[in-house]
Amino acid sequence: MLSGTAEEIKKVSESITGQYLSGRKKIAVPKKRRKAKPVSIQIKGASENNLKNLDVKIPLGVFTCITGVSGSRKKYTCE
């Protein structure tokens, strides 16, 4: 396990994360990308933690990532 700033981690040659941060390793962007399906998951009125009545549509058929800053109490539940 490694800790430190992005600049510090970039310098650690054994770190896979550092290799990507520094550009020594890369993931090629596909020439042709998938198109989102015309349907989505909809969340309406989300208001837990620091959310204030948020409405969002998450497209299906493509990779979607929802992130937040450290300590923002991210919690995901699937039923």
C-alpha cells in the first residue's frame, strides 16, 4: 500500500498507479466508442448527506463513474 501526493506516487516505479499517473503506462482510447442506450436510470430528489434535492439520469450501455472527494461519505446501495 502506498500513500502520498500524486506527484510523490508518480516517482515510485513499482507502483502501477504511479506508472499511469506519470504516463509510463497508458490505456488507449478506442477509435470507436459505444453509444449510450436511449434509456437511463433516473434518480429524483436525492437528498442524503450533502445532496440537496438532486435529479440525475445515468445512461445505460456505457461505463459511468460517480466519484466524490475523500471524506464525502459516498454510499451506494443496490437492491
